[in-house]
Amino acid sequence: MTLDERKKKILESIIRDYVETAEPVGSRAMVKKHDLRISAATVRNEMADLEDMGYLEQPHTSAGRIPSERGFRYYVDCMMEKEPPGEREYALLQQLFEHNVEDWEQVILGIAHFLSQMTRYASFVIVPAAKFSEFRNLQLLPLDQGKALLLLLSDMGVIMHRIISIPELVSSQDLQAIAELFNQAFRGKRLEEVKRSDLQLIRESLSQRRRIIDNALEAIDNLLQNSRDEKVWVSGALNILNEPEFKDMEKLKRILNVLEEDDSLRQIIPGELGEAVDIKIGRENSVEEIQEMSLVVAGYKSFGELGKIGVIGPVRMEYWKAVGTVEIVRDIIEDYLKGLG
Amino acid sequence: MTLDERKKKILESIIRDYVETAEPVGSRAMVKKHDLRISAATVRNEMADLEDMGYLEQPHTSAGRIPSERGFRYYVDCMMEKEPPGEREYALLQQLFEHNVEDWEQVILGIAHFLSQMTRYASFVIVPAAKFSEFRNLQLLPLDQGKALLLLLSDMGVIMHRIISIPELVSSQDLQAIAELFNQAFRGKRLEEVKRSDLQLIRESLSQRRRIIDNALEAIDNLLQNSRDEKVWVSGALNILNEPEFKDMEKLKRILNVLEEDDSLRQIIPGELGEAVDIKIGRENSVEEIQEMSLVVAGYKSFGELGKIGVIGPVRMEYWKAVGTVEIVRDIIEDYLKGLG
DNA sequence: ATTAGCACTCAATAAGATAGAGTGCTAACA
DNA sequence: TGTTAGCACTCTATCTTATTGAGTGCTAAT
């Protein structure tokens, strides 16, 4: 289904006006604003056509037109030119790396935060689950008075550190020996492959020093159970307070609650992502609570796994800006992570 | 200024009704509800007195009365009996410690989260700045391919871990020697006392292996600069969406924004705290944006420093519940932290 | 194919009417 | 002297009714 140039022009004008004002767009006002060289009556005819085709809709008979979700979809697929962020924003984004003090998760979080500020929509990041990363190294370091630091490293960096208690009389060599046991058993394995039965095996193979082993095992076991899932972060959720479509308190509550709950978000964000930025408009989302919102998501490679970053905003979204910005941010993250390897 | 029994009873009734309904309380309805054994007319007289004394106010001449901030203050100071959480909640709270996998900051965060669920207000925690903790141990562990793990421990646990790059040909003994240098210089010092000049000193005293030292120093220096401040966490901020006094969107925005910004919160929460739970009602708060809210805060001892935990809600707050709950939660946190030592 | 003109529609706003909860005051009562 | 019933009055919230104005669809002329 392809539209002639004039219809396209009109659809685009309506979309841009509507995105800006959140009000239905009338024929007269539109002709004036964009000074198209046709009359309002002609525009009305074209609008009626576009409505028949399903690209526009009318809140009520005597109101202007607003783009339907299908209208947005057509625009996004066939007409949109993405708009990368300006020089100034780009420079600010780069600055985030100058004081590179944080660990990489923190850096990505910072980037996501900035993404929400640039777009004025809520942003989210999904960091792949640590369970997919590769076991590198387990360390047991003696601390004072019957305590030791258990340290677990994978190719993603430090995955866990926890202070465990040990008998008073264990030597640092003993600890190293125990750690070595873990290392031999697990080196190169993915964390998800480390099963409880493996843990059990180690326990049995080394029955002396049982207390240390037990404590270490318990910590690791807990880690494996609790960190199975990828991490989800949202920032700038309050941006939706500025959108007129959410002036209704009930709607607002529903949506903010969804944005606050990790589990809901995991469901919302598409599982598979291609190279290109993915857009879900309104009811294209399967989760009911956010069928009045749109998603713009990009995937990034993180230690061989798929991470995700994007924004979530009203259907009446500046897709051109959102797509341009998310894309750049994705590229920057990938570059950064590549630099870490 | 003390009130006779009847006035107290009336003030309390008004407060409880108003807290529950958020509506002005009229004489007739009140007499019926609480079946006081006096007539509405008498109550009206008493109300007029209480209004003269400044404990009640009238939104407009023909409305009922609502408690003034001073009224709440009187109630809180002279009449209130705090109400600890029920058995069931207490049990749930205890459960939080069963799967004690997290590090202690995470545990405290979990407790604060639970606090917001119990009270239905926003809760906050302030964790004292790491700069006050005592340097214990610096470790440099070799990883693969020109990388090492820098680990900084204080009495508060692991303060920092960061992967730094090192020349390919450094032995594990070399790393240990370097770490030992830091340890001798800093052991027992408070982090806040470690000055840049000290760092400089180490750098000069060991000019070979400069690259490792430089990288380590930079990481530490960054840490010292960036972790100066205490950490603030808020949870359950969305609870205020349920309060009728914040149905106005502008008010809501202002308040949620304050709750989201660490710096604003730091200003809001009183710096000094005694043994008892501290209550700030409405305009007793100095920060303008939250002068329609009340604070209930308790301090807890954390590694010798003062941490804070509490709730923030509308002036029309169930102070009795809030105080009871915050107090219990504070005690539980202190017990927990004591157990860590 | 385009456009001017006109009757019609409908939400949003304003203006007026009503109801109801609550007060303050007065006078009677224990 | 403290308490209470009664009553006139006040004021908001709500409901009704008009009015306005932006916008449409249709028809006829260009």
C-alpha cells in the first residue's frame, strides 16, 4: 500500500503537528501552518481518504484528525528520516566517559540516564544475565578474625564478593588450595552450566575443611540462584508526567507501576532483536498496561550476549529523534564494551 | 499549653477521621461516628475553642475542621501512642534475613523497601559515606593478559573493586609488594584522611613499576573524590500517587522530582538525630518543595557512623503507625549491623 | 480535480440553579 | 454554668442549560 506524494505530505504534517501539540489537527489550521499550496477543502478530502485507509482517526465527528497507530507505523516504515542528536548532546555524551571511574555496569547506567534526558522519555537498559558469562577465577582471601573474602570473577568482571566466616586456624595456603579446587572444576565453564551437583561434588571430594567449603558453596549457590536473570534499569520514568495523555491519575499509576517493576518490563521488551532499531507502537506491544505507549529498542553485544537499551514513551512520540538517539547510544555502548575486552 | 480531656478526645477524633478520609470533619458526623456522649452543638463549641488555640482550621466557613500542623504536632507530642507493626508484618520482616545473600547495603535497601510497603509511604535510607570507614586492606590480584584486579577493603567491607591494566611482565610477587606498600601507608587510617598528597608520596617512593602504581592511584583517587557523600535511596515514592492531596499534577511533579533527586533529599533529612524517632511536620521542614509533607526519621549506628532511615508522606499521615514501624525497623537494622561486626 | 460556501456536529466553557453538609448564634434547660 | 435543641445562614460541589467555536461533509461552481 503506497501513498501518493500529496497524501504523504499531509500525513507527515498531521503527525508532526500532533506529536507537537497532542491535539487533533484540523484541515484549516494545518494548511495555514505548513502553508501547503492547496485549500482546506482539498485537505479535507485527502484526510477522509487517509481515514478510510486507516492511517488517521477522528476522536469525534467534529474534531480534527489524529494519526492512528497504523498511521504512525506507515510513517515510521516508509517515510521517516531518523534524526541523530545534535553536536552539543553528542559532546556531552562523550564526556560521560572521561571520568571513567565506575565499573562498566555503572557506565552503561549513566548512558541510559543521559538517554532519558536527551529524549525526554523514560529510558531502560537490560544488562545480560551474569549466568551466561564464563567462569574465570575464584579467590579466597584471608581477612582478620575468622573471616575471608570470597571473590568470583568471570569475563564480565567481578560477579560477586562476599565475606564468609572461616575457622580461626586456616592458613592462607589452605585457602588458596581450596580456591584452586574450585578453579580447576569450573574454569572456562559458563556460570549457567555450574550445577548444584557440581558443587556437591566438590564438597565431597574435600571433606576436611568442610566449614569453609560449605560457606563458600552456600554463597555461590545463592549467587547462581539469585542472579539468573538479566538486570533491568529504568531512568527518567517521571518524564511521562509531562505528557498530556497521562494527566489521568489512574492511567499514570498503572504505567509508572509497570515501569517500576522489573518483571513487567522484562515481559514488555522484545526478546529477539536484529541489527536495526526495533519499534513497537501502542497495541503492537503485547502487555496490556502499556498499549498506549511505544517502545524504541536496540540490542547491543555485551560479552557475547545480547543487551538491550531503548526508550519508552507515548504513542505520540518523536520517533525520528528517538530512533536516531537510541541508535547512536547503542553504538557508543558497543564501542565502549569492545574497548574493555 | 495543655488541653482538658474532652478537648483532647475531640482533637484525636478529628485527627483520626481526617487522616482516614482526607475530608474536613464536621461536628455532627463526628459525634455519630465515635459516639461521644455529647451533642454536636457542644462539639462545635469545643471546636471553635480548638480553632482559636490554633490546633484546628477551617478550609472555608461552611466546611468542617481539619487539624492544623500545630494540631498534629500537639497530638504527636502529647497524646500519641505509637503502634508497632503487627505480628504478620514483623514475621515477614524477619524473613528478609533468611536468604542473606546480599551484601549489607543490599540488605538495608531491602528493609527500606519493605518499610515503604508496610507504611504505604515513601521510605528512604541514608547509608553513611564510605569515607568515614577505616582502611583495612588493599589487594592487587593478577588476572590474565596485562590486567589486575584492584580491591579495596575497609571495615565496612569491600569498598571498591576495579580492573586496572598492568604491564604484561609483572609477577604476582611484584603486585603483592606494591599492595603491601599501600597497606603500610594507609592501614588504620580513615579513608577521608587519605589525601592526594599521600598518594603522591607513594608514587614517588616507588618509581619503578610506575604504570601499575599510576593506574592504581588513579582508581583510588577517583574513589576518594566520588564517594565522599553518603548514599541516599528512596523506595515506594509512587505511594504518594494514592494520596488525594496530590491529585494535582503540578504538585505531584514537584514532589516526585524531589524524591528522585539525591541532593534535594540530603537537604531535607535532618542532619542530627537523637535516640528517639524524629518527626518533621509540614512547614517544620525547611525545604520548600516538601512543606506539604511530613518526615519520620530514625538514626542508626553503622560502623560507628550515623545512618538514617524513615518515611516521607503527607502531613495527613498515620504518625502512630509510621513511628512504630520506623522504630522497629531501625532496631532491626542496628541488630543486623551489630551481628556483622 | 479543486475549491468556496454552508449547514451541521460536538466538546469545551461559562453561567445559573440546587442540594447538602456544616457553622454560629440564641434561647431554653438541668 | 455548662449543655443542648433549633434555626438561619454560608459555601462548595454538582447538576443543568446555553453558548461558543473549531472542524467536518456535502454540494455546486470553477
